[in-house]
Amino acid sequence: MSAKKKNKTSPGMDLVDGVLTGNVRAIARMISLAEAAKPENRPALAEIFRRAGNAHVVGITGVPGSGKSTLVRGLAKAVRASGRRVGIVAIDPSSPFSGGAILGDRVRMTELTGDDGVFIRSMATRGALGGLARASLEAVDVLDAAGFDLILIETVGVGQDEVDVVQAAHTVAVISAPGLGDEIQAIKAGILEIADIHVVSKCDRPDANATITDLKGMLTLGVRAMEMGGGDWRVSVVPTSAETGEGIDDLLAAIDGHGRHLADTGGLEERRRRILEMRVLKTAEDIIRKDFRDGRDKLSGLMDRVRERRMDPHEAALKLLDRIKKD
Amino acid sequence: MSAKKKNKTSPGMDLVDGVLTGNVRAIARMISLAEAAKPENRPALAEIFRRAGNAHVVGITGVPGSGKSTLVRGLAKAVRASGRRVGIVAIDPSSPFSGGAILGDRVRMTELTGDDGVFIRSMATRGALGGLARASLEAVDVLDAAGFDLILIETVGVGQDEVDVVQAAHTVAVISAPGLGDEIQAIKAGILEIADIHVVSKCDRPDANATITDLKGMLTLGVRAMEMGGGDWRVSVVPTSAETGEGIDDLLAAIDGHGRHLADTGGLEERRRRILEMRVLKTAEDIIRKDFRDGRDKLSGLMDRVRERRMDPHEAALKLLDRIKKD
């Protein structure tokens, strides 16, 4: 008996077939269920998880101003030109307040719309109530189950949650751009080490060569992709220009090459294991967070003791976890 | 009997007295114990927590390039000029790899060193093993117990962890700078709403007026500090220039004003409650994360089922929490 039959009344169960056949409306609604994070949506999302696992998931990250969105757009067009279907999950650091960047993305992406071989979804980082990683990766599941061949996760490379999400990809491309300021460069340092592929954007600029040389020098010094399986992969530096279109095909070739490398070396299984460990852990954190919110009243005695500094936060956390046991 | 006597053998217990009397070496070592996150350090840190609770904690955040570090330096000098002691916890988005920004900070801060009324500590965001929020706030406890009157938490305003940390302050100042790019502005949108005080940096620049006008317009539209207590506070916009020193005293006056407002309205108690709730929650998450890491072998059967997609991450997370109960 399939989970689908078992849970016919669960919201979203009627969307599963639509997702599996690539129906755009069903896909969009299923991702909204992931964002809503309601317990009654779990059976449908669990069913989607069971049907996923075939796509090549590519994380694309870079600091603000590195030209991520433009590059992702170019890459999506190249994937389409190769005859494959491409899904994009853009993790957007804007507030639901502003809506600015979300709208911006949509506008910039219009030349890709109207093609059902492309699906683009922006996730709001703040609306997700701390469950950003979970919701984003469930959105990836939905696109995966819907049969998209390549799924691009675009995220700003700052913040632990964002880095966790991009590391939940089989292949991680980190974008560097020439001519960014000092503070930006300092932030960048933290994500360079997770790259399977380095991308230099805006390579039509005269100062791009310095960026390329820096990255190559860093690679020579042994700074390389973290040990996430596929240990003997050689990290390359791919110069691109969204302006001229230069290097986009090279980038796709590098991504495909990394995918083949993972499949050939068994690295893919190792990555999948790590990614799923991270997902389970993030989900456990989500559950605790939700329990805490929902049970705030019951916790007031405990929190009073912390406020009066008769108990420290660590002891209170242990007691909180104890309480979850008993529920 | 004090906790100190009870746990004489716990590392760091012998440092507590030194911290309480403001000994620079004891403070530095105690913060290192917080960063190390070892169970045997807990009694000393719990004792520090019990002795803290008097400082005015100020979170200062802004996007990369907004001039945070320079402003914090100027503000620290103004606090000293007012005869008070100031502690700074800088949450640094650089990797332990590069060390670049950490060194940079130290160099830029040298004019404040040699004064034991100032203590500056950079926290590495990656070394903290996911416990960034916990470690940073324990560092604040240490400075608080050491009698610093004002504690400034400087953090880049991107990423959930970083936003959580800055919201663990009594007063939140968000820095905006004129002339930043589009992507930076989009990120900024997510943190504007947590400001108790808006700071415009680089107001010697000709385009600063537009930034000030934008912020004032936004405030008129009702975008204001989140409801974290002290509900009727009027968020102001303070123009500053680290270059000319303009506005730094105004900023300190606004910070002091907000502190008085919280004390007078009972908002301080409400904020303290929320901050400690967040700390307990973050600590519970840390504990689970650590349990998961330490017990990875025992979890392999569970993870195998997830990898084979016979169990989804949510169900596995529930089973993981079950397991923690039994330990």
C-alpha cells in the first residue's frame, strides 16, 4: 500500500501525481506546502521525498554583488540548450516586508518563463520561521520528484543556514567577482573552501585576471573542497561573463564533469549520506524550535529561574529537551 | 555554598574571581573556554552567567561595506570619554583559514588597546561549530560579569545566526551606508525592521541625504522595531561620519536614551525574557547537534533508511529526538 493511499485526506496528497508528471501548478502548490510547515502537510512531502533522488543538485553561491542571479539565468539557458530540464530554488535574503529582491528576480528571469522545462522559485529567508534549510531542501525534493534533471540552488554565501543549504548540493560552485570591497572579500573567505568549482564572474572586466590568479594561487596552496566525498576531484577556476556569455558552457561542462566524477568514484553516495544527515539534524532543530514556541506557557517556570539567574541557559536547555521526551 | 566552591576542579573556576575583578587575562581565557564548548567548562560559565546581568548590551549590525567596524571603534572611544567601560564582541564572518579579517580588526583597533576600560574580542564564525550564538552570548556574559558598562556586539547583518545574536541585545542599532549596490540593499531590507536606532554612516558623502530620507520615509510608513518590549519607543535616524567624528556622540546619546526608555517602561524585563528564551533554544539545538555528531555510529541504521528513501527526514528527526530521550 502506498503512502499516498494511506493518507488520501492529507493536504497535498492530491497534488503528488501532478508533481510527478511535472504539472507547474501542482509543483508550485507543493512547494508552498513545504514553506507553510504544517504537520498535516507532512505525509504529502514524505511521499515526495520518497519519489525524489534522481536530479543533479547544484549549489551556486557567492557574496552579494558577485552576480549570482545573472549567472544562474545564463546557466539555466545553457541547460535548456542541452535538452535538459532545469529547476531553480533561489534563497532570497529579502524580507517579506520589502518584496523587492523577489520581484527583481522574477523580472530578470522573465526571458525564461513560458518554458515548462524551467521552474524558478524564490524562497523568502524570513518567512520560513527558522526552517529555511528544511523548506528549501523540500522544494528541491519537489523539483527532483517532478523530473527536473538539474536543480540549481542559488544562495547568498553568508550565514550558517545559507551555507548549510548550499552544502546540501551534490556540486557546489562558488562565484567570485573582481573589484569587490574588503569586507565582502573577508566574508568570501569563509565559503571558498566549500567550492567544487570556482567561478569568476564579470571576466570581461580588466581586473578579473587578478581574481583568477588569486584563486588559482589559493588552490595551489591546498585550499580545496571540504571532504564531502569525491576526494580526488580537482577544483577548477572557470572564468565567465554573463555580459558576453563567455564561459557559461564551460561552467555547465564543469558541473556535468563533477556529477560524472561523483557517480564514477562513489562520492555521490557519500555526499548523499552527509546531506541527509544534515537534513535530519536541521529538521530536529526545527521540531524543538516549534515545540518551544507552542509550549511557551508551560515553560514559564523554567524561564523565570533563568531570568533570575538561578539557572543558566545550558541547564535550562537540558531540561527543555527532557520535557520534549515526556510529551 | 557557592557553585565555585562546589566545582573547584572544573576548568575556569579559578578564573571566575579574576573575571569579576576585570582582569584582562582571566576575561580572555574565560571567553576561550566559552568558544571551546567543552562540557567540563560548563560550571565556570554557569557561575559567570549567575554574576552577569548588569551591562547594557548593544547590538550593532549592517551589511558588508556599511562601515560597522569603524563606527564601533568611534563609539567605543565616545563611551570611554563618558567615563564608562566598554566591551566589544565582534562576530567575524571570516574563516579560520584566512584569519584576514580578524587580524584586520585587531590592527584597526590598536588605538584602543592598552586601556583596560576597553576589551575587544573577535569571534570566528566558523570555528564555533554551529554554536556561534551560544559562544558569543557567553562572551557577552563574561564581559558583563567583568563589570563593563556597555557591551557592543558587532555582527554582519546577514544570516539567521547573526541576526539572532544581534537581537540578543537590549538595544539594536542598524547601520545603513549610502551608495551600496542593489544586492546589498536587498539584504539590508531584512534587518531594517529590527532596528531600535538607525545609523547612517559615511554621512560626509553627498549621497547620504538620500539614504537618510529613505529611512525616515520608511519609518513614517510604519516599518519599525519588532515587538520585543518597549513598544512605544520612537525609532530615530542618526547620521554619522567616522571620518569627521560627526554624530558619534548623538549615537551614544540615542543608545543611552533607549536604555533609559527600556528601564523606565518595563521593556527591559520583556527583552531579557525574550533574549534568554532564544539562548535556551539555541543551546538546546547545540546539544542535539553535538549528540548527533557524537552518536553518528549508532544512527547509521536510521540514516540508511533515509538514504534508501524508506523514511523521510522528518520521521528520522522525530526518531533522533526519541533517542536523545533514552540516553
